[in-house]
Amino acid sequence: MPAVPQRVFALPRQHSLLLPAVINPFVNDLKLTKADTIKCFLLGIILVPLRGIFLLLVLMFMWPVSVMITFRQSLKGAVEPMTGWRRFMHKRVMTFLSRLYFFGMGFRVVVKGKQASSVEAPILAVAPHSSFFDAIVCIETGLPSTVSRSESLEAPIFGRFLRCVQPVLVSRKDPDSRRNTILEIERRAKSGGHWPQVLIFPEGTCTNRSCLITFKQGAFVPGVPVQPVLIRYPNKARLLLLTLCQLYTTVEVEFLPPQIPTEMEKKCPFKFAQSVRAVMAESLGLPVTDHTYEDCRLMIAAGELTLPMEAGLVEFTKISRKLELKWDNVKKELESFANIACSCKGGRITIEEFAGFLKLPVSPALQELFALFDRNGDGTIDFREYVIGVTVLCRPANNEEVIQTIFKLFDIDEDNCITQEEFSGLLRSALGVCDLDVHSLFKEIDADGSGHITYDEFCSFALTHPEYAKLFTTYIELQRYQGLQGEELDFDASLSHCCTASHNNHQEDSTSDKKDD
């Protein structure tokens, strides 16, 4: 095989699109030593039954109290904050019983800093969010309002407890739910202390506490001061049963000074969210990534497509914002990626599998295209690299002008159709392979089986297979590079025109790949 020429228009690798500091923040790697297992077993024999009985007794007191507080108390319509005896029962009695409940589970709470009032900071932003144990922050902050799914109210016993905090409800069935939720948060946050504080976990999903992922903007849309609240587990809270088997579990709750938004941050909640997250990450000593709940959905989708679940992680916030992709677009690209990677282990594509998918042999032009996809140079393409490559490299090169020019190159006799001889002849030249068999690829493009490819068939195939357009323009760039080195080019004027168009497109790719954060 001939040596691969030096890359002609190598794309600068933008730092912000490189791999994040934490590859998978959603998985906990639970490993117990034999000593841990024996210790949990011995302690569990004694502690779990005793704690189970104690917790049951506490629940027997909490249930009637919560029923009294929420009796004839509406959660829909024009909801008003609790007053009088209800507020006293909620703030004093329920808070005391809730603390007693977590005490019974073995939690020892250490509070640092001072909680601001609802006038000073109407919203509390808590992170990192890792499990339902984090509800202990709600107790330490005096049971403020929270944001919760409406379905959670139907949960036995705990649904009634949730009603006591008058949550801002989110419904998956209501298409206007997100907008209504933000409006309700804003109404309470700007009530001037009339409403209790609203406590929000801005990450929107649970992580393994190894980093802070993207903050949802709901807590920052009102443009009011937000108090960051940090939660730490120094001796690692794990699964419920393992936690109950420990003598005690320390929880640190730290209140940071309220963050007051600038005028720019009031107009741009995304920047305000980033600013607050940066303050919290610095205090925690953790990195930040642009993963979000949509990455969890992509992980599930990857598993359904028989890929490793980690293959779906792309840092959705960054990819969607920089490449202007919605979740449905990324899901569709995942399905395309699965078609190539279904036979490979680990959810990564090698150059041989890439060539097999394109029904072409490994050649200099194909190696060059593969290298453009392979951003970290490890010899494989993962899903994240595939999404970036298809969006930044292939689709811009797949415009109508380039497709028309490439069709004219194939159509040697200018009869507005491409025969198999014309098709294979130019591909042999382009790929540098004399005995190239393109029958299966030709048959796939020739949708009506007429034995020749029309422009409509060629265009339709090109639009759904953008890798081919980039492969061909990459080949032209290589030829142009060789021409600049003094090698003879056997091309006509149309090829030169296509080369120029390709170079312009590639420059646009470079620009889009270097966009600022």
C-alpha cells in the first residue's frame, strides 16, 4: 500500500472538544474487600434490625403529622404558602421528626457556614447530587420547597411527606410543564420572602460525585441571588443496606456565600449557572464536565442498540450547543454509529470496520478521512468522535455544489447517468486500488436496479451517507497536495473546481471546529 501523504488541511484540535476530565460520572464502581464484607455482615446482624424498628416507629409519628399538615391543602392552582399552625407543624415538628429519621439511619451531620434568609437568597442550589440520602440537606435547611415530579406525590407514605414542602411540580405528560415550572419558581423566588426558599439540585440527575456536570438553568432564570450548598460524604455513603450496616455515616453540609448575578448573568441564565457551578467546583476541589441527563438517556439507548452503555456519553450540553444538535439528532447518529460498531467490542470503530461499512478497501484517502474522525489519535473512533466528525467534517462537505461536481466527475460521457464501469474506474483511481470490486456499493446506490445511477439516486445516497462526500473531497485534497509537491496531476478542469470548493468547505469546517466556548 502506498505511503499516506502528510495531512493537507489538518484540523486544529479545539481544546474544548477534547475528552472531559471525568469520562463517566454516572457509574459507581462499588468494590468491597473481604474485611469490609465481614464487617458489614457482623454489624448488620445487630444494626439493621434495630434501625429498621426505630425507623418504623418514627414513620408512625410522621405519617399522622403529615396528614394533618396537608389536610385540605391544594397543590394546584393559586397555591399560597402555609401559615399559622400548619407552618409551625411543618417547620418545627416535621423537621424534628425528619432529623430523628436520618439519625436512626446512622447519619451524623456536620454543618458549615450560615444559611441565608429567603430574602437574601430565595434559591438554594445543592450539589453534587448522588442519592436520595441527599434529602438530608432539605432537613438541615428547614424543609424548603423543592422541585419534584408530580408522579412522586403518588408514592405511598413518602408522597404525603413530600406534600408538606409544597413542591414545585413537574409533569412529563404536560407539554407546557417546563415553562410552567420555571414561572412558578420565578414567582416564589421574587415574592420578597413571602414564600420559603426553593431548594434545587441543579444537576438534574444523580452522579458519582467525581465532578459537577451541567447545571440546569431553572434555578438561575429568575435572576435572583442563589446560595450554593455543598454536600460531602467523607466516609462514603453507598447503597442503603451498606449504609445501615455502618456504625455511622458522616455528612457535611456547607453553605457558601450567596451568589448575586451580574446584569449580564440576569439576562443569560446559562452564564449565571456556569458561574455558580465554578464556585462550587472550586470549593469541592472537583472538575466540571458538560454531561447532563440526556447523556444518561443516550447510555440507555446505546445499551438497547447492544453497544456498551458508556458509548453513549458525549457531553451532550457541549455537543448540542457547539454543533447545534438536538437530542433526536444525536440519537439518530447513535443508531448510525451502532450500524458500524455492532460487530466490534468496546463500542469503538477500527479503520477496517470503517472501511467495511463504506464497502471500500483501506486506502490513503480512507486513512486520511479516518484520521480526521480519530481526534485523539488512538486508532479507533468512539461515538463522541463520530458525532463531531459527521457534523463538523462530513455534512458541510456534503452540499449540493460538491455533489453535482462529484457526479460530473463520475459521468465521463456526460449522459447524465453513471454506469458501473464509470463508477469503478474513477474509484479505482481515487483510492489507488487496481482490482477494486464496487459491485455491492454500486448496487446500493442504484435504487431502482436499472444498471446505472441517476443524479437523483446519487444525490439521495450522498445526503444520507455524508462520509462518502468527505472521503472524495479528502482524496482531492491529497491529490492537490501531491500536485503542489511537483507530482503530475491527471485531472480536468472540473476536478480542479471541485478541489477548490472542497478546500473552501474544509476551511469552514476548521472555523466551526475552533468556535469559542
